[in-house]
Amino acid sequence: MTLPAATGIDETEDAVPCASAALRRVWLLTTERAGDRAQILALAQALGWPFEEKRLVFNKRYKLPNVVLGASTRSLDREASCRPAPPWPDLVIASGRRCTPVARWIRKRSGGRTRLVHIGRPWAPLRHFDLIVTTPQYCLPRRSNVLHNTLTLNRVDPARLAEAADAWKSQLERLPKPHVALVIGGSARPYHLDAATARKLGRQANALAAAAGGALLVTTSRRTEAGVVDALFEAISCPAYRHRWTEGAENPYLAFLSLADSFVVTGDSASMLSEACATGKPVFVFPLPERPDRKMRNARRLRALAARHRKRPDAGREREGWLARAYDSLVDLGLIKSTRDMSQFHRSLIDRGLAVRLGETFAAQADRPADDLERAAARVRALFS
């Protein structure tokens, strides 16, 4: 259940959250980021509790580090944002760096009773959260309040998939099978997709579909630059359906999820990879080249050094050396902003038999992950047991 947003911010009136399970109050802090919002909504719907969506809009202060903002609403646009006001919720679910100060402020106003659940990485000391639901690319340390999942929480409603399949089936069924969906993202720091990389991707995906006697179902995204799309399309010579993303135009992406027999996905998007893997069909990852800046390179070097100090004794219980403990403490305190490393996410998918790199042979393993969304929902429910 989503309620309409109000305007203005009330920082004066306090109240306690409702305690009854039947009257449990859940707030979702969302922004314009569609990927974050999709995961927040998926978790809220999996819980099955009534919820209110609080849409946040930010002023220029959001650029300040969270360690400076602390637990506050100073970064909110007071006219455009919805109003966090009493009665305070039992639970807040949020994602992204900008929502963290607001979530912490709500807990403070509730007298510490509001539980905080954060999806991804919170950009703040981990101890401020009751639960953090994360995936391998964020490289967060092992903590009792950190749930390490294989896939992101992005899930597509089966009814929407069926509707999309019906709408696009007639346009796609005339292409030879098997159908290989080629799903393209774009440059996202530190990953870079240029025309040369797009041509390489197009040739490899073309070879995969041609070897099987099938066709490519190609769709680009908002982040795919026009020159990249041109280079990609020029490299494809096998039968194909080509969709160039355009604002407001109908996108066949959901139909591809339903109708394709396998997927080739660029490695910049954990969400697209997770949605493809959730179908249970073969997934081929195409990693994008990196262009990390000095700050990111230094953070990764420090993390690599810390990894060498992690030991696992015969008893199977992890024991950490001093450098590993020091690194995790710095991440805990928010002094090291753990950089995204998609190679860790790719490795996790490959280790679980959910995907292989493009050019390799897909051979599904028996060790498929449990439902990560339900695991996360169970951990949230346990906060109130």
C-alpha cells in the first residue's frame, strides 16, 4: 500500500512507533533511482506488511559526506520531499548513500525504537543499522547484522512477464530459435562502454547465436550512448530484433526475460544480471573494462592486503588477522567507502553455477542459491520476533 506524499519537514514533534504486529508501520525511503526503489519495494512486498512510500528529494547539501550530515534532514529539499512526521514507523527500509542520514534521523526521533534496514551499502558505520542486505560487489565485512546474498532483490511480477510476453510474442516468434537476449547497460564508474567494446560484444554475441542457429533479441538502456548503440548494431549480422532505448517508448526487456532461451548481459548492472539469473536460464556475462581513479585503486589495494590476513582454521570458523580487523573497522566507521567491484559479483554468480563469462560453455551446477528475497524478508521479520 502506497500513500500520497506530503510536503515539508517536521523536526519538532516526537512520538513512539506502534508496537502491535497487527498495526506495524513501515516506511520506504525512495529516490529517483529506479533500481534502488525496485529492491525496496520487492522487500516490502515480500514482507506482506502495509507500507508507506516516502519519496525524498535533496538539496545541494547531499554532497556533504554522511559523517558530516550525521542523523539529520539537512540534505532534504523541504518543499519537494515528503514529510517524515509522527507517528514514527516500526521499520524503515532504504537504499543509497543519500537516504542514510534521513533514516538515522527517523530512528533518533523515535527514541531508538525504529528498526533500520538498508539495501546495498549504507555509506555509514554498519553498527547504525539493524540489518544490511548486501551483495558481493560491495565487499562488506562479515557482521551479525549484514546479510550477504548472491543476487540483488530485483524481482519481476510473473503477471507482468506474462503480459509482456503476450504483447511481443508475435513480433519475435518469426525469428529462428533459440533466442539469445542481449541486454546492454552502459558506462557506470569505474566501468566504461565505448564503441570499440560494443563492437567486440556484438561480434561475440553474434557468434553465440549463429552457432546455435538462432537469433539475437537486443535491447539497450538509458545509459547506452548513441555511438555505442550504432557500433553494436553494425557488428551484428545474424537474424536479430534490435531495440534502441528511447524515452517514453515501449521496451521489450520484460518480454525478453520471459521469451528468451538464454541471456548475454553486460557486467555493469547487478540488477540486470540478477533478473536474468532469476529466470533459471543460461546467462553469459560480458565484463566491461575499468577506468578506476586513484581513490578507488588505493581502496582496492588496501582491501586486497586485508584479504591476505583472513584465515580459516580447520574448525571452519573464520579468524581474522590484525590488518583484516583494522580494515573492517575502518569500513564499519565509514572512513573507507568500500568501492563497488563487479568482478566479485560475477565470480559469485559463476561459483554458484548461475552464469559464465561470454565465450565459455554454460554448464549449470546443482548448487543454485535459495530465494534471496525470502531470506532477506525472514531476517527482517526476525528483528521483531
